[in-house]
Amino acid sequence: KAGVTQTPRYLIKTRGQQVTLSCSPISGHRSVSWYQQTPGQGLQFLFEYFSETQRNKGNFPGRFSGRQFSNSRSEMNVSTLELGDSALYLCASSTTANTEAFFGQGTRLTVV
Amino acid sequence: EDQVTQSPEALRLQEGESSSLNCSYTVSGLRGLFWYRQDPGKGPEFLFTLYSAGEEKEKERLKATLTKKESFLHITAPKPEDSATYLCAVQAQIQGAQKLVFGQGTRLTINP
């Protein structure tokens, strides 16, 4: 069974640009969550999607947005990038919100 | 505010030297507590889920326990390959939505 796949693995962007990250969940998993991980703040919840609907959102500015498609694949978009957005972005999938979440390898975003 | 605190921040042990990692939490509406292992540059790897006080789970040299306010991850006779950051997360029901809150992790180093 394939795990959670995130693409790309690495990205370098310039301040002010926008970026889209992709996540393919484990087959059969309908819940997809996104997290930002930095050395100083640890793992912070961005948002969760279930059946194409955003069910939950963390405390991040509106520059961070996401969506989920009918095949459960999800994308995360960050607009007007700032240096502080440099982080490891992790996607996790689960069957429902109450079950264990399995993480992808992450996308390492560097903003210069 | 919901909080998860892990201690110690870092722990260095000799191979074979058993110890415990702590995860204390203050959260209303606890739905589950999860332990993950994370290697540098990779996504967290799921280890255990605990749902109620008194519950215990084991996997190889690891054993997780849960009380009403904290969880312990016991490591028995560790090996160098157990070196990693161990993350604790709680799933809570907050304002009608599910949310996963992570601790900052314990960085474990096992010296041969």
C-alpha cells in the first residue's frame, strides 16, 4: 500500500512569489491535514479537509489556503511569500478525523 | 488554551540504558493521544494511539502509557537506531472541530 506522497520535496522561492504544494493521501483515506514545521515553533496545524470540505483551520493568515479534490488529493497554496514561511510543510492522511494520521515526507520550502 | 508539553527536550543515553519520555497535556475533550517518531528531514512516523487512561501499547523496545494528564513513552534497552525525535500529539474537540496539537518533541540520542 503506497504511503502519503508529497510533491515537490524541495522548493526555493523568492519573497512575494506564491507556491503550490501537492499531497496524495493513502488510498481510501478521505481526511487530509496540513502542518508547518519549523525549529522554533514545532509542528503547527494549518487546516484539515474531508470530502473536499475544509473542516478545521489553524491560526495562520489568509495567505495560506488549500483545497481537496474529489479523489482526496489536496493542494496547499501560499501567496505573497515571506522569509518566515521557510519551513517543512507536512501533509497527513487518515480515514477519519478520529484515527491515526500518516504523514508524508514533507516539502522543504525555502524563501529567499 | 490546549497545550502539550514534552520533557525532556533532549536526552542522551548509552545503548541498553532504559528511560522514559514524558508528555503532559491540558486539553478539553481529549479524543486520543498519539506518539510519533521523526528522523531528520523526514515526516513523522506513526507509533501508537492511546484513547483512555490506563491504556498501554507496546512495539519492540517501546511502550506507551496514558493517564488522565500525561503519557509516558518507555524505551527499554535502546539501540542506536532508536535515535530520533519523539513527538506526542493530542486530538481534541475544539468548538465542534477536531484538531491535532503537537508537543515540541524529545530529541533522543543513543550512543553505542
